[in-house]
Amino acid sequence: MISLAGVTMVLIVIAALRSLESAPDREIVAGVLAGNTDDFEELVVRYQRQVFRIAFRVTRDRDDATDVAQEAFVRAFLALKQYDAERPFGAWISRITLNAAFTFCSGRKNQGDDRMRDTPYEVKAADGFSAVARIEIETAVRAAVAGLPEGIRETFELRAYADLSYDEIAHELGVPRGTVMSRLARARERLREVLKQQGFGSESEAV
């Protein structure tokens, strides 16, 4: 028979779990940094689908995406002190995931695996470009995205890689839907400019 003390303890644990589930990301991060490292699991639960989606869009392989996702969460945990609580955690972990995925794919390419990776501006073999041209476009676009102002870059990456809807991005970043749309328009305009500067004038119209 379960004692009253045992029942009380179970209720306390359940209440704590419910409280954690409803806590804002920044509060969970603060708790982890304060020593409650197990709380990081809640962030993993919240963002594992988004992280995997980004990893898969870049690696185009489920096993590789799983490895990248695990690496991304490890990097996030180790770099948690660098997280700015004024910024959305989802955008922060998305950027970490992209970096992990790009690093992984660079290593894969060095090993002779040249499987096509998705970029914000997808260039497929069917487009008629040579492998060299596709790599040049990919490199130019990636550099352009990295150079965007933070808010615009976060918005574009959540759309291009995490495949979130306008409303989902607005919720994630805490901005109006119209702001999301204007940021995406500015990002695309910048990408068009970069592609034209790189000599890909006609291709820029597809962005």
C-alpha cells in the first residue's frame, strides 16, 4: 500500500513536470544554467522535430540527419551560457543546427560524397547547371544569408530550412505576420542582388 508521503511525492513530481512543460524557454535555460541540467530534456522535446527537419533538409539522409540533430543539441547544451535570453531559443538552436549540418556535409564532401544538399535557393541538376556552377551559387547564397541582419536571417532560415509557416515564424520570433513577410521579402531581394553580382543574373529571378 502506498503511503501518504509516497502519494504526496508523486503529486509533487507531476506538478513539477507540468510546470516545466508550460515554462518559457528562457526560464528553462536559466534553470539548466543554475544546475538543473536534466531540464534541458524539455528543450530537446520541444525542438527535436524542428532540429531534425533542418538537419534532413541539408543532409538529405535520415541517419545523417539524426547524427546532426544529436550534435546540434550537444553543441547547444555546451554553449548555453552564450544564449541571449532576449532572442528566441528556436531561432538560436536552428542556427546551431545549420552550422552542424554544414560542417557535417563539408566532411562528407571531402570523403567523396557529393550528394546534393538543399540551400535557401535550391539548384538542382535538372536546372542545367554544372556541378561547379551549383557549388558557386550555393556558396554565394550561404554567404549572403550569413551576412543578413540578425532578425532577417533568423526569419529566412526558419522559412527556408525549418519550413515553418508565416504564422509559425511569427509565433516563434514574437513578431507580427506582416513583419515576417517583409523580412522574407528583404532577404530574397538581398539574395537576388548577390546572385547578380556573382554573374547569375537569370537564376536570381527564381529566388
